[in-house]
Amino acid sequence: MARIRVIDEALRATGMDDRGVLDATLVVSYFNFVNRMVLELDVELEEDAGGYRYD
């Protein structure tokens, strides 16, 4: 519990509120889940994915 408290305090020191902490937790959890699925299914990455375009 002490480790969680330290992380929570660090996030709140940056100005995050409850919603910000929840959003960050959900995003990190989703990427963790997807990465585990990709590794387990042995998915091969595209040679040239092209990256993202931010307009």
C-alpha cells in the first residue's frame, strides 16, 4: 500500500485529479493488455506501418 500511496501522491503533485488518475490507469492497463495479447498470439508487426499522422 505504501508504494501505491507514493505513486498517487506523485500524480497528484502534477495536478491530476481523481479523473486524471483513473484515465491514466485505464490507458496503461489497456496497453498492458494489448501487448500481452500480441506477445501470446505471436503477432508479427508490419514491415512499414507508416506511423501516425497528427493533423
